[in-house]
Amino acid sequence: MSWVDLHSHSTVSDGSFPPEAVVRMAANAGLDALALTDHDNIGGVAAALKTGRLEGILVVPGVEISAEFQRGTCHILGYFFDPSDAALREKLDTLQRARAERNPKIAMKLQNLGIDITYKEVQAVAGSEQVGRPHFARVLMDKGIVKDFNEAFDRFLGKDKAAYVDKFRYRPEEAFAMIQGAGGVAVLAHPYTLNLSDEELAALLKQWVEWGLKGMEVFYPDHTEEMIARYERIADTLGLIKTGGSDFHGNNKEGSVLGDCGPRGCPSMDVVKQLKQAP
Ligand code: AMP
Ligand code: FE
Ligand code: FE
Ligand code: ZN
């Protein structure tokens, strides 16, 4: 049986390993395909594709776009887009600028809470690439202010917590359009973070399918068997492709293991074919 991991992060966003290393680890784990899906950034895709060719593993160009959604967290995965598409790159640039404006404000909020932290320290932890909240969490842990990522997000970094700062996001339909405009397919990541009931989710997705959504991440480490069964039903009703991934972040996310897509395991290569052939 083939198996694929369609959700992973590198140092280009908030993962702890460079794109080349993530691809090598996926090949060593025996995965047949890997999608690199850095947050709002496709800077690692070229290196990942190249390493994939060397290591003999199929690498799917990917991205995970943070979209606007009041009730919870909305992440839209994009696959098989053209990485050189100018419009997509420009929109991702806008998101990267919004992030760069937000980040120092988080540091300031933490300072105002009496925490001894500088934005330079956070940048150092992130390396040369894009800074994300897990990097703040890492510094808070290193300083002994929190014991783990959960506490960092629960007390300071999570939505509406003490050091939370909002940033510009595109609406979900704009995310679908930017992915589709570049020849790619849009998939809803970890649907539970939208914070909706099954009825609400089904109704919303019906609209989103009309707007271009093609798939939903059904297989995911945080999903229970029961959640997977519910999401499968909703996906089948709406004709959505059932994808899955580990959301691997290396050491920047507790318990994320490449190739661990939750209780039902990772999807097969068939899902990659479905994504590639999606109209
Ligand atoms: P950012 O894109 O910089 O706003 O950071 C969001 C990232 O933080 C997510 O993609 C996760 O990697 C991480 N994250 C969000 N919430 C939590 C949480 N409660 N615990 C651990 N990591 C989280
Ligand atoms: Fe992340
Ligand atoms: Fe996500
Ligand atoms: Zn992710």
C-alpha cells in the first residue's frame, strides 16, 4: 500500500528542519509522496521538488494559507499550483508583509506583560526565515516562562490571549481563488479548528464548494476515529477529496511525526491523483 503525507512545515515557515531535510526524512520513512505546506510561503517548494527528485519521492508543491474566520482558525491548503505564478506570489508577499508587521507587536505585548524578551531573540530562534508564533513559544519555553507549547498558546499566543495580535488575512474565497488562479487545488485543513458544529460545517462547506473548494483534510493527528467518520460523511456528501497529513513541524510542535496522520493513518497515492486531476 502506498501512503502519502500532505501537510508539513519547514524552516521556511515554523518547522524546525529545512525543506531538503523534511523531504529526506519523508523518503527515509518510506512515504511515497510528501507535500511541503509552509504557512503563507512557497519559498521552500523549489528545493523540496529538487530533493524529491534526488531521493526518489514525489514532492507535491503546497502552501497553507491562513484565512479570515471569526469563529475559529481557518487554514486553506493549496496543492499543485504553479510556483512561478505572479499573482499567487504577490498575494503571498502581502501575507508575509502582514506577518512581519505583526510579529514585533507580539514581542511588545509580551514586554508590556513584564516578560524579558526581545524580538531579536525570537528572530534568532527562527533562523533567517519567516517568524511565527511557535518561535515565540520556543523562546518563552527556553526562558522557563512556560513549560510547553500548549501553555505558551493558552496563556499568551493563542487567539485573543494576552499577547495575541491579529494580522491581515484574505477571506477563504480569496484563498481558493489565489490557489485556483495558479492552477492549484484548495483543501480545507484540520476542519475542527473552525469551531463549528457538524451542521454548521456542512452548510458552510456547501457554499465553499461552489466557491472552488475541492477537498478536506479528513486524516489528521488531532482527529479522533469518531471525528474522522463524521468528516468522511460530510466530504462524501459534498464530493470533497478526503486528504490527510501530519502537520509535521519538527521540534516546533509537540508530538508531530512525519507520516503520522492520526488514528486511521495517512491517505494513499490515490488521493494525490485525485488532487492532480481535480478540475
Ligand atoms: P502564526 O502563523 O505565526 O500565526 O502561528 C500559527 C501557528 O502556531 C500554527 O500553524 C501552529 O503551528 C501553531 N499553533 C497555533 N495554536 C497552537 C497551539 N494551541 N498549540 C501549539 N501550537 C499552536
Ligand atoms: Fe504552524
Ligand atoms: Fe494549520
Ligand atoms: Zn500546518
